Amino acid sequence: MSKVIRFDSKYIEGEATYEGTEMVCVPKKKYGEVLLGFRTDTGIASFASLKFHDGTAKSADRVFDMASEIGEEIALLWNEKYGKQECES
């Protein structure tokens, strides 16, 4: 039985099998946010935004590095468990 993620939002709708799917973290310092998404044949389908600030540039700048580290860790853990596995020769 394949494991499926279902999306139903303003920007992404449908479902996808997530085994073998690579999650990526996309830090966007200019916007003070860190996106999480899945790599697809046509680019990155983002599904989450990590924001640990109150909307001001000063607040966003103070927490941006931490938010980026958390996003990278989430993607790393996902990819270790569900991402594409390299074949050993």
C-alpha cells in the first residue's frame, strides 16, 4: 500500500505518493520566511511556510537563521525516512 499525501489548499490540490519524494527547504531571507516543499519534475511544490516572527523586518532577521536550521532539519529527517534511497553496489 503506497503512502499518500493529500493537498487541498489555495495553491496546491491533489495527492501524491510520498515514498521516494525529496523534501527541500527554501530559505527566503528577503521575505523573512522559510518554505518547505517537494521537488517535482517541474520545480518545487511548496506546502508550508515557517515564520517565527511578528511580521517586522527586525523580528524576521533575528529568527531567520534559526527558522532555516529548523527547515533544513525537517527536510533532512523526511528524506532519511521517505526520500529517494540510493542503491548500494
